[in-house]
Amino acid sequence: MSATPRDALDLVLLAGKARNRDEVFFTLVNRTVAAFRYDRASVWSLGRRPKPLAVSGGEPVAPRSAFAAE
């Protein structure tokens, strides 16, 4: 499946409705998969120290894992 100009417009309109910068990032990384196939997407801040701002998808966490929230 290839993206169409309409797909791009829909994504821009959806991102434009975001209430804050984080919502824009998460909209971009989670909604672009419908138009552009990928396994994982991310948005980074590229300053002196690059840092991730948003990552698509999620990894399953075992309920008894040290990473699970109580």
C-alpha cells in the first residue's frame, strides 16, 4: 500500500487537532503506519544530546515483571 496525498492531508489535519506537542508526536508515530508500512517509528530531539520524544507501539510486559506498574 502506498500513501496518497489524501493520506498525508488526513495526517496533517489530525496532528493539527492535537492539544499539545506530545500529542503531535504520538499522532505522527502511531498513525503513519496506516499509510507507510514500518515496524517501529520514533521522533527524536537532535540537540547536543539526542533524546527520544515518542516511539510507536509497545512491548508486552509480564504482569510479574519488575517493569510492571502496581
